[in-house]
Amino acid sequence: MTTGTKYAETQGLNTTEIAALVRKELRAWQKRTAAVKAVKVTTDYFSGGSAIRVRLTLDEGAELSQAANALTYAEVAVNQYNRQDCDSQSDYFNVRYYGTVSHNLGCIPRECYGD
């Protein structure tokens, strides 16, 4: 099982409250980077749990490495509040919420992602 760095301190919060924290962090970060033009954070609730969905509007003129770093940062921001205990081979998924990050630029090669 893996837990994010801020999981313990936010155990009493629901997905909507966590999404607000993610939104606040990403919007503050957006002001410090030229690669991200807009940030949208939404939540979904469904019978199998809940999800936090982040949509980044990236500058089309940004370098691929900047765009990839933006996606990595957003993924870290979403996952720092999460707990995951999953085994896809036995079809077992136990998470606090499902988190996804998407963007407007199409495919960004994985080798562009920073460390």
C-alpha cells in the first residue's frame, strides 16, 4: 500500500475538500510557470468511489520538457493526498479516490518527462 505525503493530515476530508486543496496548490504553481495557461479541477462521485480530475491547458508554444514537467507536477499534487492499495492481477482496487491528469496538447513523449 502506498500513501501520499499529505494523506495522514487530511484523513477527515472528503474528495471535494481535497480537490479544493489540489486546486489551490496548482493555481499558485500556475502563476510561477509559463507552460500552464489554465487549471481546472473537478470531482466525480460514483458507485465505486470518487475521482479528482485535473485538466491543464498548456501553452502550445511551450517546450515539450516544460509541458511534461507540468504534467508530472500535477500528478504529484493529486496523489499526495491519496492512498492506494491495488492489485490489477486479482482485480483489487482500494483507493481513497481515483486521480487523473489530462491536457490539451495530445501526445507528449514519455522521454520528455523530468525526474
